[in-house]
Amino acid sequence: MSQVRIAEKKGKSKAFWPIIGLVLAVALGIIAWFIAPYVRDFVFTRFPNSITAFNTMPDQQQLIIFTAAVFLLLGSLVAMIVAFAVPKDSSRVKDKDLVKEQKALREEIRKQKKRKQYMAQELHKYAKDNQRK
């Protein structure tokens, strides 16, 4: 008797995803740092009197706040793109499929039980008929 093992399908390694995420976050921070002055100038030219609290702050604080805002905006954009781009895990089981499987299993058990009862009746009839002869 030989022992045969079915090789498991190896998926793509996800070990480096945290490192990739960290590199991506650093890159987005650098991009946000360089874009923030232009965003600040754009906001102040479009809405000159609406943000009076920012007018009293030092430029460095304004830059940090706009950098954080741009970073969050870019991060959420990248998160949405990654969420749509990553393929779904094929091993995930849907509840609908489980319900269908359970119904099919119950139906199969019911059919087996009926068949068993039918065979028992037929065997009883056969034994009864052969006993009289």
C-alpha cells in the first residue's frame, strides 16, 4: 500500500506586504510633503477669508497640517485602489453556498432514508411471500 500525498497549492507569499506597506506610506509622506505647499497656496487663493485660523498660524504648522491632510487623502486613495485590485481569496466560503450545501445534504439523507424504508418493505414482502411457499 503506497502513501500518496496531494501537494498543497502554494499561494503567493504575503510575508513582504507589511514592508511594502511601510515603504508605500513613507513614499506617500514624501509626496505629501512636497505637494503640501502648493495645496496650501491653492486653498488660500481660492478661499482667502474663510480660513482665518490658518492665517494666524506659523507657516511651518500650516505646512504640517496640509501635509497630513494630503497624506490622508493619498493614503485613502491608494487603499481604495489596492482593495479593488487585490483578487478575492478563492478559499473563502459564502454563506449562500453553505446553505445550498446543507439543503442538498439534507435532501440526500432524506432520499437515503426513504430508499432504506422502501428496501426494508420490499425485503419484508419477499420474506413473507417465500415463507408461504
